[in-house]
Amino acid sequence: MNHVVIIGGGPGGYESALVAAQLGAEVTVLDTDGVGGSAVLTDCVPSKTLIATAELMTEVAGSNELGVDIGGDGVRVDLDQVNKRVKALAIAQSADIADRLAREGIKVLKGRGRLDGPSRVVAELADGGTRTLDADAVLIATGASPRTLSSAQPDGERILTWEQVYDLTETPSKLIVVGSGVTGAEFASAYLALGIEVVLVSSRDRVLPGEDADAAHVLEEVSTRRGMTVMSKSRMESVTRNGDTVTCTLTDGRTVTGSHCLLALGSIPNTADVGLEESGVKLDGSGFVVVDRVSRTSARGVYSAGDCTGVLMLASVAAMQGRIAMWHFLGDAVTPLDLKMVSSNVFTAPEIATVGWSQNAVDAGEIVAEVVRLELSGNPRAKMQGVRDGFVKLFCRPGTGIIVGGVVVGPRASELIHPVSIAVHESLTADQLAHAFTVYPSMSGSVAEAARRMHHPNN
């Protein structure tokens, strides 16, 4: 029987463990903080639970238009209570995963693992002592941590990383968010919806520089309309605290003050002191593990999955990398990872969901594609719900009409992207997507309508 040792209990780790056990391997998982990893304990599950409350507040804010009178006192959020719920759900989700691993006969050891050669792991156990584990295959799934700077050090009280915000017991009077990538945009949008004054400091010329430009424009327009201050082309030099006041100093000398500051400066891989390079595992210049499309590293028998690879920092990608690694090692049918099939979502208000080829790729000539954009404001269900912002955008190949990508901006875009994701994955044509029935009235009707507008007679 093959013995698989997995270092890290996040999505890349526990999903690979489940596949390996299913295929008959003996599996040991080394975990430090609780299975589920940062995705469950400090990142995806907590942040999206917080955002669920923010979504409700966004809906309430527009309820007057729908004829709902919420009273003169309005609706207020108890942030302490919200954070208690966030942490309780995260712990419960971790426990559910641990129970599943136990049912499948997977051994979980609490402690830190490091490679001692490509086929041996030394575990430093949390309760003291060490264990040496010989392995037929090792999977590295150690994740990543919030990036900080010497000039902007978190104190866990008023200068915070995204892992520390759930310890807040008081509601910030003014929150400065430094960083306008996905993490910064999500938290800025969420806290704005919770009724907090938010200033978003962005070093780039727009929010979400890595996302669809049209989508980012809609988000920035909606956010500023709702009261957010967006400071573009404003690079942070330092963040300091003086009592109850936090000051963000910019490189041009300007300063911004608030009660709290959230640092969203990206991530660094947890690959130091794991014995990787000494065991023949190649790292790139930023410390990420270099892997191929079946999750192999440069060391024979050593695989890697998740944020420590830097491939695409999504829990869904980490899980798929882990599954692919075990399918490959244990000889099951395997399809190499194809990032053009990955659907992703930015959980802002409105949400931004994407899959496949992007507008940037089309504009750069990387792929020739026809583009159709359809505003949600014309959708009958959107009108009923008071939704004016957002759109559906589809990309298809000229001639064949095959759908190769799409963007959805609007409420629950994370759900609306699914038919587009299926179309991309199965190489469906715009006509095939258009001919599938949708419910009337529904937001998904706009996906079909956008596809209909791609139709070429006699094709």
C-alpha cells in the first residue's frame, strides 16, 4: 500500500487526502492550526460569512424603493456579534472536514512537517517530540500568509491583516484599506455596506487592476456612489498608530487618518524552513513552489498544491491541484490543470465573476473573439429587484461561435457565471447556450439573451 504524506490541511491538502484514500492509499496529514487551513479558518469562509451580512445590509439599503419601510432608526450592525458568528462558522466547518477525514481513515497529526529528502517527512508534533514518516509521495500544501512591510506592521488592534479583522469587538469609525486587489476590494465593499466610512488606498489607476476593466469601473462607480472614498494612484509609504488614531502616509507626502487600517498587500508563500530546496524542490524568485500542470515539483515523488504554488490563489484551484496530484501519482485518469476553465468571483457589491479568456487577452491579440455586453438594467427580474448596475459579457470565437469566456457583474454573479462556465468547459456555441431554456423572469435570462445576440444567420 502506498503511503502519502501531506504537509498542510487546507483545500489542497484535505482534498488530495480524500482522493488518495479513495484510491486505496494510506494517508497522513500534518496540520498546524486546524484542517481547512486559512481558506476555512481565516480567509474564504470567514470573509464570505462577513460578506453575507454585508449583502443583507446592501439589500436593506435599497428596500425603500421596493416599498419596504424599515423605520426611522434604520438598521445597525453589531460587529462583535457578526465576528462571533464568523469565527463559530469557521470552527464548525473545520470540525466537519476533520470528521470527514476520520471517517475515510485518514490520519491527521497536529504539528509542522518538513522534508528530509524527497521521500521522508520529519514532523514536529504540537504536543512535543518528533516523528519521521517515510512516504511514497509527499504533497506540499503549506499555503501563504498576508504580506506585511516594515513600514506598516500590524498590531492586531488597529492596524490589521485580513486574518485579524475578526477579533474586532468595536466598529471602526473610519477604516483605511490599503490595497485594491481582490482582498482589499472585498473588505472595503463589505465594511462600507456595514455602515462604516471606508477609504480605499490604491497604488494603481483603478480598483481590481487584475480584473475585467469594465467590471472594475462599475464597482468603483457604485462604491463611490455609496460613499466610499477611492484614492487611486496613491502608493502607501507607511502606516503608524498614535493612540486611537491610525495614519497612512503616502509617498507623495499626503496623509490619511482613520480609526483602523486593513492591510491588503498580497501574500507570501509559506515555503521557508520546510526543507524544500534542500530536498530538490525548486522555488521561483518569490519563494513559490514551481509545479507543472499535474502538480509535480522538480523532486521525484513530491507534489505541491494551493497558494504556496502561486498558480492561482483560489480554494477551488488548490483543491483541484491536490486532486490532480493524487490522480496522477496513484494512476487514475487525470486531466492536467487548465486555468482557462477556472471560474472565479470577487465578492464585492456588485459581485464580479469571470471564466475563460478575458477582455485583456482579446485586446492584446492573444485570441480573436467577438464580444457582446448586455446591461442588467434591461433585465425584467433586475427591474423588479431594483438592480440597475451590472452586465453580462460573453466572448466567442468568430466562425465557430464557441464560447471561450465571460464576465458577469451583479448580485449573485458567483451563481450566474455557472452556465457560462459550463459553456466554456464543454466548448458550447453561443447558439447552444442561447437555446437552453431559462426561467422568466430571471437574471440568468440575460446570459441567454447575450448569447442570442451573438447569433449569425446561416451559421
